[in-house]
Amino acid sequence: MNDVQRIEPRTLKGFRDHLPETMIPREWLIETARRVYRSYGFAPIDTPALEYLEILTGKGGEETDKQLYKFEDHGGRWVGMRFDLTVPLARFAAQHVGKLGTPLKAYHIATVWRGENTQRGRYREFMQCDFDTLGTLAITADVETVLVIHDLFEALRIPGFTIRVNNRQVLNGLLDHFDLADKSVAILRALDKLDKIGADKVAAEMHQTAGATADQAGRVLQLAELHGSNQEILAALDRLVAGNEKGQAGVAKLAEMLSAVVAAGVDEGRVRISPSITRGLDYYTGTVFETFLDDLPGIGSVCSGGRYDNLAELYSKQELPGIGASLGLDRLLAALEELGMVEKVQTPAPVFLAYFDVSRLHDYLRLATAIRAAGIGVEFYPEPKKLGAQLKYADRRGFRVAVVAGENEWAQDQCQLKDLASGQSTTVPLDDAPGTIAELLKASPA
């Protein structure tokens, strides 16, 4: 075997392996999102990773089309890997709406791919956790989207976050006012990059891609300078779109949505109108959302979305307006790691059961079973090594409690419970072990 040509083990740029210490918090985030989505009545769906290329192209914009992973398969068909979950959802809804009916409330947690430049918290393969409502234009769906985002971040125990909202009808009304309506797609796409590249570069892009004059670009960029309370910004927007039916409708919807969200119990400071928020994808038509962490705004939005009322018309004659949002799992996890909010553990089980009395294998297995029956995860070490080596392993993996039972303990129907964080030990009867472990874990939650 010495002449075997070894292959260097490595991953593609923009792609990652996930070790247990990153998969455990990822799965916790997914489970939390799933629980919150279900609490609002959203049902799970799934779609294939590959779609016919025509399903995907032209939906997210020119830049997104460039980032598509696409190829010709063995059957001679051109296919693409989904770049988000919204476009496949529109195709899914058009295909199955006859059976499912409307309104259709669905969530989809899956991997997507974009061949874009990698940066902090941004990768070429990443997971999205989407929830969407299709088949209704009611403002209630817009309100509920904000409420789900709010409840999700509360459930994730994130201390500071802000949901920024805007409405593309307001933006389109303003562009009418600025004589830029026929260039709206390029203008809004450039404006969406304001936080990333700055005002000067955005103005240059508006001129290059939309032919906007310096005065027109400057007037659009004044939107970003609007500040104050939500009511003050609404009043300013109302003045700017005066006489434009589309813009006035957008301002009215923003006002109605904010009023309902506050009535539902959300602190008004959590939801802020941000006139520069446009969302870069072309299919958005109304309300748009972006969610930022107060302690790490530079990492960008970690939960975004909006209303897309025309997307499904490409696949069906039936009107299927939709609205939803997507939790950017990988970006949020990168942010939480940077903020020191992710505990580095390599095991999902909080309890470690040491094994060093070889004659008591069956007793150890019965004890592990009793602990699991109490709803507590426990890992039993597979080999009867020295206790010191096993506890070193337990500490390295991030277990919280170690259960130790040797010859003396078995003889007295007892075991030792060792808190691995504090190093304190207590001896309890075997029958009391599951309950005492539960109390220890409750007293020092992860």
C-alpha cells in the first residue's frame, strides 16, 4: 500500500465541513425556528436541490443569475441548483395549490447555493430557514411575518435585535417623483448596497447602470438620511410621495402594519422604518424586512424577506401573492460565535457515564437506561480505562455532569455525580440519580 497516491483532504472555497461543536448549535437554531414556525401554523415542505434552469433564471436579478451553479445533466437538460427557497416555493405552490388550497402557510429549511465572493458570515453553500404565506394580499400576513421574526429572535435568546422594514411601493412612488420609474430595478438594486459600499459608490452605480444624473442619485440617497421616530419618518415619506397613488398606498400599509405589530405586544423600538432597505432581489413588490443584531450590525441582515406578489404568475394563471422571510442560519451562527454566545461543546448529551469496573457492564447499561428514561442524554464510555483519562475526555467534549460508579459504589447501591464545571461531587443512591442529575442540570443551564 506504500505506492498509493494520496489525495489531499480539502474542501472547496466557500464550502465547509461542520464539526460537532458547530453542528450542535446549528441544530439548536433549526429546532428553535421549526418550533416557532409551527406555533403560527406553518407546515413543513421540501423541494429538490435541482430545478430546471428556466425555473431559476431571471427571478433574482442579473447578479443572481451569474452566481447560479448550473450544468447540463446526462439527459441533456440544463438544470440549476437553487439559489434561495422562495423561487422553488413559487414553483411548488403553482404546481400543488389545487391540492393544498390557499392561504398556504409553509416553512422550508434546506441548503441553497450561490457562487458569490465569500466573506464574513457568507458562504457559497448555506442553509436557509424560510417561512411563507401564499394566496393572500391581506395586511395580516405582513403583520404576522414581523411577529414570527420577533418571536424567533426572542426564542433564540438574542438580547438586542432590530427589524428594519420598508415598502417597495413607497420606493417606487418616490422614483416616480424623481422621474426614475423606468429605471427602478437598477436604482433599487444599487440602493440595496448602500451599507456595503457607501453612498459615493452607490451613486456611481446608479449613473452607470440606470443613467441617473448626479441630482437624481442624490435625491434617492437622501432617503438614507431620513431619521427620527417611525411616526416622523412616516410623515416625511408621506410628504415625499404626495400625489403619487402607489407611494401613498405604500406609506399607508407601513403605518397600518406598524400599528398592528405594536398592538400585538411588540416593543416599537424593535421594528424601525428604514427607507434605504430595498432587498436586492427583483421579485419583491411590497413590504420588505431585514433584521440586524444591535451588537454586531456590520455582519449584515440575519433574517430578511418581503412580499412578492407576482412571482408565481410565471408558473400559473392563478394569482398567488406571497410574503415571507428567511433566517440566514450560517450568518447568524457566525455572528453568535463572534459575540461569544455559542458554547463550544462536542456532545449533545449533557451526562457522561464512566466505565471502569469491567465486571459491572450490565449494571452500567441499566443505569444509563434509567437516566435516558428520565429524558436526559447520557454517553457511556465504551472501554474500562482509568477514571482520570475518562474524565479528561468528558471535560474536553463539554459534558456537564459525570456519573462515577466503582466497586465501592455498586456495593452500596450508590453513585457519584460530579459537576464538571465546578468540580464538586455528591454521592446519591442509584435510584435517585436521574432526579438529582435533572436538578443539577437545571441549576446550571447550558
